[in-house]
Amino acid sequence: MPCHQSRNTAKMHLPHLWLMSDERVGDEALLAAVKRLPRGAGVIFRHYSLSSLERQSLFHQVQGITRRRKLMLIVAGSERLALAWKADGFHGRTGHKRHCRHLVQTAPVHNPTEIRKAERSGAHLLLLSPLFPTRSHPHATGVGRIRFAFFARQARRPVIALGGMTATQEKILRQLKAYGWAAIDGLSKTPNNSE
């Protein structure tokens, strides 16, 4: 499959703010959340449990908004999927180097071993989680600020804080050595749609 050049990745700007999609957030709420993101933010589209056709249909709805609003859109999955769906990049663990150098690769990491592995695979951005306890991982305790900062200092790629993050916690990013933050609920909820 040939590489396509994406206008969003041409300058390889890596957003500091990321919305993670999740099946627990309804389609309408997801689309509304994408519309609220500031210019230059990013979306990592997951929705793993949908059928291939349903997933692609929702992805294209999100893509329409991200293109109009100049947001970066990453799809969870392979480089091949990112190319087929004309995403700006792909998200996930991968054991091989990417072929299309203009695609942004993001990777989930939880410890220094996973950080090194993601860096060797060529990931541009590391999503380190969970910083705080989160609804996504109800039985997992958060990494905590001290260990997060320790892990982030060891990374050779920008680190995004994920897990229980909200806009009110953005001020702690500098002390954590984090490049930015990502959230599901923290960016999907509105004042009328909060838990």
C-alpha cells in the first residue's frame, strides 16, 4: 500500500492535548467533544469493539470534523490501517519500524521497559498511563506523580500524561516532565453530562 502525504503531518507538529475515543462515550458525545477541542489538538480513535464497517463509518465522521478544524487524527491499529483510512498516524504497540515516515506513531506505555520498546519501534509520542486512578482501569492504581516523573525523565520521546487527567490538572505537567495530556472522560464530559 503506497504512503500518502497527510497535510497535518507534513510539519510533524505533535499536539499537546489528545482526546481518546472510547465505546463508553456515545457517538454523539464523541463528535461533540471533537468539535470542542482547540485547534492543534489531536484525537486517538479507538472503538475496538465495533464491527469493521461501523468503526470505519464513525472514524470518517470524526475525520470530517478533524479536517475542518485542523486537528490531528490517529487510528488505533496498524500502519496499514492508518494508510487505508488516510489517518495522520497510528496508535498501538508494534514490534517493527514504520515504513511511511510521515505518519505519526503513538504508543501506550506503562513502565520503562515499554518506553524503550516503543522508542525502538519508532514511536514519536508515548502515552504513559495511568497517572491517576481512572474509570477505564477501575482496579489499577495510578503510577503516581513521583514514578510518572521518573519514567518521563528516562524517555527519549515526548510523554503524554494519561489516566484521570482533566484540564484542572494541566498545571502539574511541567513538574511531571510531561509534554502534554490526554483524556477520555476529562474531555468528553460537558457540564450537563458529568458523572
